Amino acid sequence: MDTPSELPERYRVERKQLYLPSDSFFFFAATLTYDTLRFVEFEDFPETSEPVWILGKEYNALTEKDEILSDVTSRLWFTYRKNFPPIGGTGPTSDTGWGCMLRCGQMILGEALVCRHLGRDWRWAKGQKQRDEYISLLNAFIDKKDSYYSIHQIAQMGVGEGKPIGQWYGPNTVAQVLKKLAVFDTWSKVVVHVAMDNTVVIEEISECTPLYALAGCLWRIGGSWGETALWRPLVLLIPLRLGLSDINDAYIETLKQCFMLPQSLGVIGGKPNSAHYFIGYVGEELIYLDPHTTQPAVEPSEDSQVPDETYHCQHPPCRMHICELDPSIAAGFFCRTEDEFDDWCMRIRRLSCNRGTLPMFELVDSQPSHMVSVDTLNLTPDFSDSDRLERFFDSEDEEFEILSL
């Protein structure tokens, strides 16, 4: 294999320092944007006695390596794509270099929809016949304008909120856009709630999750005497800032514990051109899926079947030392039922009582008087509370250079 310095110019190379579990040495590896998925050899998963946590599931790396890799492979992997229909009719046909956080947003929401329609224990296997729900789920993310959560929909929703197509989004901005898009997803019927000011307000969630059943019909809002409230599955996204330029060490254990919760959807975060979807940890390393691979756009067949192999990462996952995490993140959780949300609240309150750790966010019953209601926050190009929050939660510093392919 060519060394990074010998690679053709059409490949982009990002140098990253990866720390190994032994902490005795480190090495440099190259993360490439490339056209051939088999171009790079990936490091195998470490042989370690420390527990491996993947989205609320615990594994033993010594005896359950196949199970770990099966779990990781079953997560939806959304990456840069090229040669899709122009965004907006005349816009870009590839999101290489600017769409990494948008792809991470697709991954964290995709995980929520997998839990919603297939269950957390569902596993993908290459070549096997897939359930109809899985095909419908993939079609919701296909790169075309009429898919619920396509790169086209996300980018154009951003245009309506003052974000030009091709501009990098931070985790808070992506969370807000996904919240708006989920309203139109009549199939999944989930509610995306974005908690602001590092505070989850139970009262706000209770107000946005019910459906009302009356005479066989469902009503999203309203509700009156004689109607029965039904819980809509909740996708809870919490934008956070865990430090200034680096993550505060006091948050590290709390962050790890979030990956241990059964409701965990993982974490999205990163700087411009360097966003990742973090799905777990082992020791002092975070496990993540990397969207920085450019693949050809996929076109569904006439019967809506989707060639799905490129939507699953079929090599050992990437890892990075937790101290290398950019402090601008959004944590995600999924609660299918009200009981699951109550269980999540109980676990979060229990975590907040742990000595020696700093809670990443606050859980309260009702909105504190100093907070601005999330319903009044809109992403607009004007100077507003939402702009202030966006600048606070989303890293804006550029440290990477994208070379054209």
C-alpha cells in the first residue's frame, strides 16, 4: 500500500493521533476520503479485559468480539456521497467537505428509527432478505429531495433558516433541523425534542409527546375530556458544551455513563470538517463511526429496494482517546414509551448524585424562570437567542483543509 505521502492528489488525507489502550505508545494513522472502500486497512478491535459499551449494551472484547462487530455493523452508516441529484435543482451533487455533521445527524436519528421500527437488538447481515420496515427506513434517508431526512431536506431546511447550502452545521443546528423535519414523518410518528441551556425540562416533554385518541382517530394537539393520551416515541437531543477548547475532565465519567444507558443513541460532535458519530467506549477510548468517506449515491430500484451494503460499516470501528473529543456535542436518547422515559429520568437523577463527577446537564420538572421557551427559538439569520445558542454550542474554528477530489 502507498504511504500517505505517495497517495494520488485525488485522495484527501487527515492526520490523526490515535491512542491505544496500553497508553504506552501511539501511532499516526490516515483517515482518507476515497472512492474505494477497501483502500485502507483498519485496526482490529483491541484485546482488552475492560468492558466495551455500545449504545447501552455491554460486551467482553476477549470473548464477544464477533458480537461487538455485528452490533457496530448493524448501525446505519451515513457518509459523504457524490453524484446525487442537485440540491435545490441547481446546487451541489456531493456533500464532500461540508456535510459530515449532517451525516452524523442522519446517523443518530437513524439509530432512533431503528429502535423505533426494528428494535435495539435487530442485527443486519450481508445478503440476507431484509424486513419491509428496514427498507422503508433506508428510503427515508436516500439522497433525493423527497426523502424525509435526505441531505437535500436537511440542507434546504437550513436555507430557510439562514444557512446557505454547503455551510458547515454544528451539532445544535443539526438537532434543530432534525426536529423540524420529523414533523413531516407521518410513518415514524416520533417527536424530536431539543433541550436547551443544558437543561431537560420534563414538563416540556410531557406537552410535546402525547397523541390523543378519539373515535379511532389520532390528534397531535388539543385533547379534551374523554380523550385518551397516547405517548409518541421520543427522540431527545441535548446540545452541550463540555469545555472551551477541550473537554473538561470532570465530564468524562458522566459522558461514559451516558453510553451505558439503555436509552442511549450516542453522541454527535466535532469541529468543521471533522464530525463523528460516537456510539460507545472502551477504556479511555471512544468508539465512533466516521462519515469522511465519499461513496457513490445509491438509487433505489423500481420496487423501492435499496442496495444497502454501503450503509453499514463492515470493518472494525474507529477509536479515539476521549480527551481528543471536541467539547461541542449533542447527546441523544430514545424513549419508545412513557415508562422508558420515566426510567431514563430515574437513571439520570441517580447519575447526578455520583460523587467525583460533574453532570453534563440538569433534569428539572418545570421550566426555570430564567429560561427561554424552546418554542420561541427559531434558527433565523437575525441576531437572536438561537444565534447566541448556536455560537455557544457549535465550534466554529477551522483547523482542517479540504483538498478537492
